[in-house]
Amino acid sequence: MALYLLSVWHEDDYVVDFNGEDMQRIVAQVDTFNNDLQSAEAFVFAGGLHPAASATVVRASGDDVSMTDGPFAESKEQMGGFWVIEASDLDAALDWARRGAAACEGPVEVRPFESE
């Protein structure tokens, strides 16, 4: 079994309104997806992220360390959450990603972890 990162992407100005009807539907769908992952023993870890504007980038150069506010990447899309899953192969991970994308109604990127 291999580990895969399934990252959920949003427009940079994405706002989560948990009281909204659309978000209530998505939360229910993602809860079902999470339960399916856990039942299949594919779930390792998952989490949602605060907006990219809340990020701090830490850079080290020798003994000097600097910190800047905001995301590292300047783009219109930002990662809003993720799952780490265990799957038998890439095809199985892609199937989980398809189901995750349907649940959260947004794009999901699949990336394998490097093997040890």
C-alpha cells in the first residue's frame, strides 16, 4: 500500500459559510466520503485549512531566518484542505479522488508520497 495526498483546491477568494445551504450540502457529502474512507481503512489523516492569506512563509539562509505574511505561491487557486490516504495503487487513489472531488464539489489533486 502506498500513501497519496489528495489536495482540495479553491479560488483564492473562497469563503466558507458553514451556515449556507450549499456548504451544508457539501459538509454532509464530505462526511459521507470520510466515513467511506475510514470503512475501507484507506483514511490516514485529513484537514481543512484557513484561507491562504493566513499563511506565514518562513525562509532560512544559513543562520538568517525571515518570515513574511501570505502564501508562498502567488496564484488564483489555493489549497483549502487535504486527505492523506493509503491505496493499493494510483488507480485506486484516483478513484478515491474522483469521489472526493464529487463530495467537495471542487478539484482534487492526487500526488503520491515518495517511497522510503
